[in-house]
Amino acid sequence: MTNQRPYPRHAAPHTPLRPMWCCRACGQQWPCPTARLLLKSEYADNNVSLSLYLCGLFYEATRDLYRLNPAGAPDPADMFARFVAWGRQA
């Protein structure tokens, strides 16, 4: 893993804006397609670590989104697909 940013210094990073869990750079639901590519690249040699990291984010995002809107709590299956399931794909 290198310390170089994979995007220009003036650009906002594709990281989550919490507690809404949207992308700071593009405004899409995080992880956005670009964030997914960057994470896959960063964890290319360690898919287990990527899965563990994504599971932690899945928990944090579900908790944050539930606290923001308990009546419209996120669907667990949708949250799993959004945060965890894509990480196992080749």
C-alpha cells in the first residue's frame, strides 16, 4: 500500500460523510462506485481484511442511519448488499 492519494489533491476524497453515509466527493450513497474501486485496490492482497472492515462500517452505518430516522430504519438486507456483499466479488 502506498501513501499517495489516488485522486488529485484538490479533489474531495470518496469517503463517507457521516451520519448520512453519502460520499463527500460525489454525493452518492457511500460506498459509491469509485470508493468501492479504491477499497478493492487498497485491499487487493487481503480480501479478509476488506470484509472485516466493511462489516464494521455496515454496523456503524446502520446504527447512524437508524438514529437519524428510527421510523424509516434501513433494511438490513439492503444495508448488507450496500456495505458487505460487493466486497466478496472477484
